Amino acid sequence: MPNLEHPAYPAADLLHLESLVPCRESQVSMLLSIFGERQQFSFPSIFIYGHTSSGKTYVMQTLLTTLQLPHVFVNCVEYFTSRLLLEEILMQLRSCSSDTEQPSPVHCDTLNDFVRLFKQAVASRELQDQTLYIVLDRAEQLREMEANILPAFLRLQELTDRNVTVVLLSEIVWELFRPNVGCFEPFTMYFPDYSIGHLQKILSQNHPPEYSADFYAAYINILLGVFYMVCRDLKELRHLAALNFAKYCEPVVRGEANERDTRKLWKNIEPHLKKAMQTVYLREISSSQWERLQHDGGEPGQLKGLSAHTHVELPYYSKFLLIAAYLASYNPVRTDKRFFLKHHGKIRKTNFMKKHEKTSNHLLGPKPFPLDRLLAILYSIVDNRVAPTANIFSQVS
């Protein structure tokens, strides 16, 4: 029995859609209930968030394309300014409403021009009779644009008086989007991470035709048993599965084992999977280099250009908190004004250097400091304005 059912769409299309989005049937069903029928007004704005490789972009593209819903899909990283973003939306709208493949360029300098040109672009009968969906991928980039861009997209349906729904896709939560002055609250929807069972099901669908599905599913089970604790990125796991499958098949190709000898196959692939653990996420080795390394039987560190230690990336504010703590513990309080204020006035340098040139603060060790001083230094060394939120205080410890 199919999991996706909706009276507005053909059952064959829904069945095909269900086969394209495995393990995301509940999210697709929720989106279909929000969208409603083609001619009905949907929710003005939808905010979808989740970790990377949780299927947000793929599900939205597959849903809109399979059901042939009119939509505009824009990546905010590629169109990083408000003018580029608005012009790209209008360009795609013109291509949807006209038969010409290359519409004329659009010039849009302000939000008022965008609203006016948007009404003209959706004036065709095809776009008037059904809901238009504007999908903004990597929507966290909107926070770097003008202050009126995000609130305008959230209530674009009201501004244009048209049947349009804006879908924001992001990896961060809505609380980091919400402006201080308030705005229209979108319908928020969360895409959870894939469980190990979901990853097993999705990765097993890509089995090569020359091998049986059970043989490839056993290989995926071994791969997830090694990498699941350190990597749950579907793209990375798919890359690792394609990269190491040839080594897993070597005993079968040489005739030393059959597809059911799981123990021999595991012993053959185990050392190579442990080597691959050193390059998860780093991409220090290309696919051709890794295949050459497997053939030669060398170590990953033998390749030129590889780092000896794994690079650990801290959260954004945690790095600045560590820097601020270091500055507060080694610099005297009286130097804060000179170091962290732009207009600190004139400071005498007469006897200051003579008193302290014999004793270095690094030799004396770090000194205790109050929390207020730590946060004051943090606010001065971060380029952007930092709000004292619970996210900052949770990282202080």
C-alpha cells in the first residue's frame, strides 16, 4: 500500500515520487498536505531546516519536478547579493511563463521594482491558476543581505497579492534568522538525520548490475559498521561506498571466495577501510590517488601533500571565545583600552615598558579574569555585531 496519497495528484505520480524519495515519505506527505491542490493558496512561507545531507534540497527538487508544479529554485550562495537574487528569480519566472528558452535580461535594483516585475511575470494564465513556489536554498545567506529582504520573502504573498509560496532551506534553526524587530513567522519543518537503517536502505539501492542486491547490501552493512560512528553524511558515505567496493570484490573476482563468504570478504576489506578513516571529510586524496594507493598497498600519509594530523574545526564563536580568553588571561586590564578601542586617546609610554620588559606575562602564566571582561573582548574582536544569546553563554564553559 502506498504511503503517499493525495486526491489532487495522480496515484501513478505519487507512487513514482515515493520510489524517488526513500525514507522521506512522512516529510513529503506533510509538504503535500501544506501545499494543497494546485489552485489553492498555500502557506505564505515555509522554513525547512536540518543538518547537511538530510535530503532537504533533493526532496524539494524531486517533489516539485515530479508533480510538475511551477517553481523557481535559487541557491543563495551562488546569487549572494540581493540584486543578483531578485534578478535570477525574475529570469526564471519569465522562462516559466514564456516559450523562449533565453528570456531578455532583467534589471531590478530595489524591492519595489521586484514586486512590480513579479506581478507582470505571473500575469500569464498558466501561473495565475496554480500556486507558484520560490525555493531559496542555503537561505542562511539572506542574513547577510539588506534587512528588508528576509521579511519581504516571508510575506511575499501579501506584498504581491499573488498565489505564491516561498520555501527557505537552511542548515540552521529559525531562531538564528528571526530579526530583532520581528517579522512574519513561517511554518517550520525539521528534516531529521538519516538513521543507520535509512542509510542502509538508500545506499543499497545503488548496487552494480553485475552483482546481486544481497551481496551489495552486505557490503553496505560492513561499511556502515565502520563509518557510522564518525560519519553520517549521505554524500560522503556514498562516495566511500563507490571508492572501496572494487577492493571488497577482489576475492570474488580472483575466485578465492564467493558472494556468501562474508568472513573472507571482511578480512580483505577491513585494513583498507581503516585507512579510509583517516581521510573522511578531508578530501586530501582524490579518487584516482586512493585507487593507486590501494593497488600499491601504501599508507595515506605517504602521498605528497597530506597532513599528518586531522584538522579539527571548532564552531565559529568558540574560536573567538578562546582567543578572547587568551587575551584576557595574559594582558593586563589597563591595556584593554589601548588594544580594543579605536579612539582610546593618547597613552604615555614612558615608564610602562621599563617596568615590564624584564618579566614576561607568558612566563608568569595566565591570570584569572571576570566574565564581563571576556565578553567585552569578544564583542570587540568579532567583526559582526554579536548578540548576547544563550548560544554564546553555552559555549563559555
